[in-house]
Amino acid sequence: MGNVKAVTKETWDAEVLQPKELVVVDFWAVWCGPCRMVSPIVDELAKEYEGRAKVVKLNTDENPEISSRYHIMGIPTLMFFKDGKGVDKLVGALSKSQYKDKIEAILAA
């Protein structure tokens, strides 16, 4: 997983909701092919935005209550949290530039 920390329902509040910085959550599952395609991009984003945004992964199979709380219907989904609130999300396997555009827009807001 490179720089990307795995979060669970036990660590969710501390890792995602409490930080003041932008937190990007990759909702994924082991069986999901598109999730595996996006994984290296997520690792690169974690490196590129180190110090400006935190990037974490949540296995939807192991943490269904978090997935349902945020209405995650398809994976991969990257959801963006700022000050403990979900501010946006991108669903599906997208290009690195699409993810970067979204992160830059949220950081600039």
C-alpha cells in the first residue's frame, strides 16, 4: 500500500474525521479489478500531496458500516473529507489528472 494507511471502523474518526487537513479516502475491495487499477495512482497521490493532504484506504468488505454511512454504492470511490465532513467524491476508475484536478480544487477552496 505504499504511503497509504489502511483505516477501519475503529480508526475512522481519528484518521478521517479529526484531522484538519484534507483527507482522501479510497473505498476499495480485494475482488475489485478497477480498484487494483486505481491503487498505484492513489499511492502516487499520497506521495505528491504529502504534507497537504492525507490519503487512506478503507476496505468496504471489512467495514460495511462505514461504506453504508457514506452511501458508497460503487467502488472504487475516492471520497474527500475536510474538517470531518465529506465534501465531494469521485466514483469509478478515473485518470490521475482527474483525481488531481479534484484535490487541487478542494485545496484551493
